[in-house]
Amino acid sequence: MQISAYISRETKRKLDAYSRRTGVKKSRLIEDALEYHFRALDTIPAEYFVPTRIVLTQESWERVLEKNENPGEPSPELVALCHMDTSDITYDFGDLSKLGFEGISHLRDPDDDAGD
């Protein structure tokens, strides 16, 4: 099946460059990207996805600019969070192969220096 879509010049430039560099056909790259995207949608809860584009009204944009130019003071909770000691926090990413990361050798525990 064939589909057609408009993409930005920058996205096309990246697609062409990746295809030339790796030899992967563009159709294969697009299909793989869609499969990864759909797998992520099935695996990760929707509330953790951030939209890649946000459309604002002129009024909303002006409020964003105002907040950027005059950000105000951080809340006490934010200050406390930024100064929190995280040295004893560990992260368990579980089975990364469910997300298609099997066989990626650079994903390892940074505290595991065995063999270095």
C-alpha cells in the first residue's frame, strides 16, 4: 500500500541524509518509524506523551512571551525539588526489549564497571 504525506523540508533533509548514510530505503525507514511509534503508543501510558507541536492563539502566545520575559519567583516546592539530594535514587527501566531496545550494547548500568 502506498501513502502520501506532506513533511517539512528539515524532516525530508534528515530522511534523505539518513537513507544515504545507512543505505536503508526511505519506505523501510518510514515503516519502521511508524511501527516504533505504534509500539510506544501501546506500551507507554498516553499521559506521558508530549505533543510535538502546540498551536497557540495570538493571546496565548503573548502570555507565553510575557511569562518568558517576567518569569516571577519559583515556588518554595520547586526550590526544594531543585535542591533535593538524588544520590540515593536508583532507576529500574525494566525490560527494555519491550520497547525495541534489544541488542543495544551501550544501555548498561553506569555503576557496573566490570570489564572496563
